[in-house]
Amino acid sequence: QVQLVESGGGLVQPGGSLRLSCAASGSIFSTYAMGWYRQAPGKQRELVASIFSAGTTRYADSVKGRFTISRDNAKNTVYLQMNSLKPEDTAVYYCNARVAGLVSWGQGTQVTVSS
């Protein structure tokens, strides 16, 4: 099982920015497919962005052009840069790792967008 620790959440005003980080355990991080999901109150968890071992990225339509996922394999870390934040981006954000058929989740970090 991969251990994942998220950080970087908080309260931000509409239009602001935040960067989430997710540190992963393991010596083969570069092979992990990594993703960021979010879950708002009363809603299902949804995929926000993903990045694969080759660097390919995918985004939910709702965040395209505003969010950027990236990874630093030397630091075993994946990032989610969130710009132009909207109140509807408010949710708990979870980091996800997939490798060798196994799926791991972090504990989540709260992002609140409010004036």
C-alpha cells in the first residue's frame, strides 16, 4: 500500500490560488499513476485531474484552463496548482495513487473558496 499525505488546503477568496501537494511513499513513484479527486458535501467524489508515468495529463472539464497537475519524481510528490478558484471548487481534495492494480488514497485536505 502506498502512503499518501496531502497538504496545502485552506480558505481562499474567489479568484485566488492554492497549490496542493501530495507526498507518496515508495521507491517506484515514477511508475505510479497519480490523481486528484474532490468531494463536496452531499456529492459524489469526482476526478479533478490525473497524471500518468509518462507525464500525460487529464482534467475534468470544470477545471480545464484553471488547474494544473504536475509531478516531481525526485521528491515523490504530485502537485495541483489551482488558479481562478470559484466557490463551486469548495470540497475535500484527495490524492490517489494507482500502481500494480492497487489503489491508495490520502486523508484529504479541505479547500474552501469563499469571500
